[in-house]
Amino acid sequence: MRTFRLAFAVVALLALGGQAGWAQPQQTIRIIIPFPPGGATDIVGRLLADQISRTQGVSAIVENRPGARSVIGTEAVARAAPDGNTLLMPANSFVINRIVRKLSYDPLSFEPICVLVRAAHVVTVNSTSPYRTLGDYLAAARAQPGALTNASVGPATAQHIALEMLKRAANVDITFVPFSGNVPAINALLGGHVTSAIVNYPEVAEQVKSGKLRALATTLLARLEETPDVPTVAESGFPEFETETWIGLVAPPKTRQGAAAQLAAWAISALQIPEVKAKLLAMGMSPVGLCGADFAAYLRKQHDEYDRVIRAANIKVD
């Protein structure tokens, strides 16, 4: 929260000092979501657009442009005029794609606005599983190399990479079973077709609360408020381990600093509205508010960490 408050103060000052670079309020701001409707990014985008429209005297609209693992929507924003009218709401695939695919754009050249929210990954098993703790699960994986299976969306997604990081940290062999989305992966776990799944916590929150699934560990350094009894991977013997899903906001390359600062201030202001914060927390997502140069540094760090894991695990995309 301290980082969140500091980010708000900084971007507010930047916005006040930079409005000369963005002379007139924008009539319409398009937020491009490079994923299908209904997912976490889409929900966050619509919350943000609604609050900006209500409070800032502009019209903010959401446009879904899914496809090619978020590349189609990202390409559209890369080609857009750098005037602050067209924005992209990316997630982890924004930097992962740069490593595993040939792109017509460089994601690290986009103008970073803010990381908006983050959510933990969670290692889950069916409630009928014999594994009660992450230690139990990893011990079984060591005893039976390759016999345990893990369902995740993939390949080359944040969840798949989280599995590879866990395998390397624990020195175990777990078979990755790729699915086209989190929902099919979760259904496979509910049906007993796989041993475990690593997915975004918001996607399994209800099943964990209802007892259909058992959460063995979450992947942020601190325990989730929603699951105070579930330890983290870091607590379970791997103190450096942390992975997450994040959702951010970026503008086309060479967007004016005044426009970027104003947009950051608007985004932070929206995240601070109690109703918005409550909705995000109810979905298992935490407001972040990491903006500007700090967001740029975060993207570079994410890229470099993903690059090391992808190369070490020889992860390929068909």
C-alpha cells in the first residue's frame, strides 16, 4: 500500500506538471483488451473505463481484440497514433511473446502507464487428492518422476512458466498438460483427469472456498487475505519463489509524457475508489499502481526472468 500511495502522489504531480503536453481532454479513449470478453483483464478494463468516464469528463470505451495469444490487439495499438486516445491493457503475455515469437512490434518500446492489479497463482489439487501440503505433493513427484501431471493454460504462459520454475526450484519432474484456457484446465482437475493445476487464484477462488479443490500453496511472497491458512511457496521451503499474473495499461510508443502522466493519474484515482477496490479484492485481485519508469523497469525484469526460464526449460510455441 505504501508503494500504491507513493505512485499516486508521483503521477498526480506529473499530471499537473505535464498537462501542457496534452492540451485538450480527449473526447474518446479506447482501451483495447487483447483477450476475449469475460476474463479478468476484460473485467478490469470495464471497471477502469467506467470510472474514467464518470469522473474525468471523457468517454472511455473497451474494445476486445483477441487472437494469436494477445498479439492481434497489441499490434493494433502499436500502429495507433501516440496521442493518448488508444491504450492497451496487457498481461504477462505482453513480454512473454517477445521471447517465443517473432513480432512486428517491441513491447518494451510501448509507453508504460501503470501496472493496475496483480493476482497470485495457486497450486491446487482435487479435494479427493491424498496430498494435503505442497511438501506432500513434491515428495510424491520426487518418488515418481514424471508420473504426476499438472494442468495449466499454455504452453509459454505465465502459469506454465510458474510450473517450470517450481520444478526447477524443487528439482522434480512433473508432466505439463497444456490446455487452451484456465477453465478447461480447472475442469480437468475437477474431473480427476490430472493430478494438479497451477492457475490464477481468481479462477479457482469459488472452488477452493466450496471445498471442491484444495489449495496447496500460493505464489506471492505474502499469504493472500482471502486464504490466510494457505501457505506460500516461499514459506514451503523456497524463500525466493514468487510468480504472479498482472494486468497493466500501456500506450503506443512515443506517446507524449504529459498524456501518459495524466492517464496514470486517472488510473490510480480509479483504483482508489472504494467500490472498485472492493470488486477487485472480491475477485482475488489486488490494486498495485506501479507507474511510469517503475512500470518500465518491472516489464524489463519480467522479460529477463521469463527469458531465463523459457530457455532453460526449452519451452516452444507451435
